[in-house]
Amino acid sequence: MLDWLLPLTIVFQVSRVVWGLHSLWIIGLCFAITALDAVLIFLACRWFRIDGATQRTLLLVAPLGNTAYFGFSAVTAIMGADGLPDAIVFDQLGTTLMFATYANWVANSQVVVDRTTVLQLTRMPALWGLVGGTLLSLTGVDLLNGPVGSLGLAISASLLPLSMIALGTRVTLSGLKRFRELAIGIGVRTVVGPALLLTAVVPLTDLDSSMPAALLQTGMPSMIGAALLAGRHGLDKELAYSMCVVGVPVALVTLPLLHLFIR
């Protein structure tokens, strides 16, 4: 069900995306927070002498945010629906590319961008939602202002609860007891990384009306897909799933604070 709800949300909202240099700036923010979080995680692992599968799990899961299922709902709740178009650009052209390259590299200990990887990307329902929504917008169709606009908003609102139910079934008690590792991963993802990036970005931009949505995306909890990838590659899946779940209530506190600084 989630594989259909996410692309439908994108189809409804992508008609409001403003393509251009602004979009490149948003994608650059995604690349920057991924790189910054990865460096911070690596340094923390060296300091606390964490290595092996645990280190790779932290490096895989912490730098990638849940900028779709959680991100779209959080941006809408904090900023309103006007922030969704830039949130979609951040997710689909930023996080998705980082997942295909960076996450692939960490999980396999090498960059593997072969025919299979490309085919997997082209078969992602969300990508087709982006393409379909863009084509509709080019023809002048704005679904949100049409008779089915309320349906699009309802679909967007259903993403978060359904994704959290699906993820919650994978969490174990032993994973929740990994306090040090959870603190490192969640702390970097939701607090330290976004704070450092915001400090660097604010002097460089006037933060126009839509940039805050992209900056807010940098503080989302860890990506569910990254946790699933960690499990498939024999890494610490209990830690990975716990980071995604525990990060949600933490983000419910940190995101409004981040938004205050962005404004």
C-alpha cells in the first residue's frame, strides 16, 4: 500500500515544484547533510572505538533521512502544504540518489552501480510519480486545485501512520537497549548535523519562502529503506530499525526547534 501512496502524493504535489537553480540548491543541501553526517558518525565511531558491522550500520542508516514518509508529513504539519514541493525535490532528487550511491557503497563496501541497480531505480514507484506529476504540470494540470484535491491531501496525511506501523513490527527489545549507538546515530541525524549545516548555510542565503522546507528535511529521523538495506546485507538490523523508530519521537521535539531557528 505504501508503495502506491507515496507516488500518488508526489503526483498531486509535484505540479507546484519550481525547477531551476533553486532546485539544484535544495539537492546540494541533501548531498551536504549526507556527507556531514557521515563524517560525524565516522569520527564518533573512532572516538568510542566502534567498528565492524555496528560502524557500517551507523554509517549506512544515520546519514540518510526519512524525507518521504515522515518528511512529507512533518513538513506539512510544521509549515503547511506550501512546503511540500521543495520537500519532494529534496527527497526524490537528493535522498534517492544518495540511497542509490552512498548507501550502496557502505552496504557493499564498494560502489556497485550496475545494470541491476539502474533497473531497480527506474522501477521505483515514487520515481514514476515524479515523472507523471511533472508531465501533468507541463500540460497545465494542477490536481490539487481540481475536484480530487482533497483526496491528494488525505493520501499525504496517511503516509506517516501507515509507515510507522510497518516499521514498528520490526523493532526488538535488544535493539532498544543499544543506548550509546542509538544516541550517536540519532543525535547526529536529528541534532548535530542539522545544527552545523544550518550554521554554515544561513550566512550564504536569504532563506526565501520555500528554502526552510529543504532545511527542515535535513533533520528528519533515519530512513526506513536504509535500515532494510542494512538487514539485507547482514549488518546490525536491530540497531538499524531501532534508530528509525526511536528517532521519530526525538524528531517530534527537534524539528519544531529547528524550524524556529530557520525562521
